[in-house]
Amino acid sequence: MKFRFLLWMLGRLMAKASRDNPAFQQQLDGKDLTFQLHTLDGKLARHFVVKDQRVTSKRGPASEPAFAIGFKDAAYGFATMSAKNKQLAFMQGIQNKDIQIQGNPALVIWFQGLTKHLVAKRKSVEKKAA
């Protein structure tokens, strides 16, 4: 349930950033693709559509994603995506085969760069709240 919520929230954050964040919008420039995050057992999937510098997301698998990141299960996906050092967690997961990447690996690196804009945005909101 936590992983499902995390993926839904990721979609919401990316949709908002695609409307409001110039740095995020710049990363979307020239991209027209669909990507997917899912569990390897097929129980959970969410896909994200990047088109016209906007991001939308939908529940379920995509028909032909440009890339997909599969986690061994929902608990592992949540732990990896919420880890303090996400890059290390991803690398270890790929090495251990707990994370599988299908499609274009360069786009996976692009996606990780996108999420950095979301984290920075979130931290600035937390500082304002404190």
C-alpha cells in the first residue's frame, strides 16, 4: 500500500512540477515518452506519460514504455525510492537483481535527474513549514 501511494504521489508531484517548476520543465523539453515503475510480480504498476512538457500518470502497466523499472516487490520498491541515498540503493538493487531495468538505460538516468528537482522542491516546502 505504501508503494502504491508513493507512485501515485510521485505522479502528482511530477504533474505539478511540470506546470510550475522551470528547471523541471527544461528537463522535459523535447521528450515525448511513456515510462513505468512496477513490481516484478506484476501486482503493482503505474505509468507516466511525458508529452508537451507535461507529466501525467495512470494506474496499471503501459503498453510500450520507453523504459521500465521493476522492483522485486512493493516493500522493496518503497524502501529503495524512499532511501536516504537513492543512488546507492538503486545501484545495489540492480547489482543484486532486485531491480530490473527494461528499455533505454539513458532514460533511467534522465528520470533520476528529474526526481532530484522534486526532492529539492519538497525540502524547500518543509523549511517553510518549520
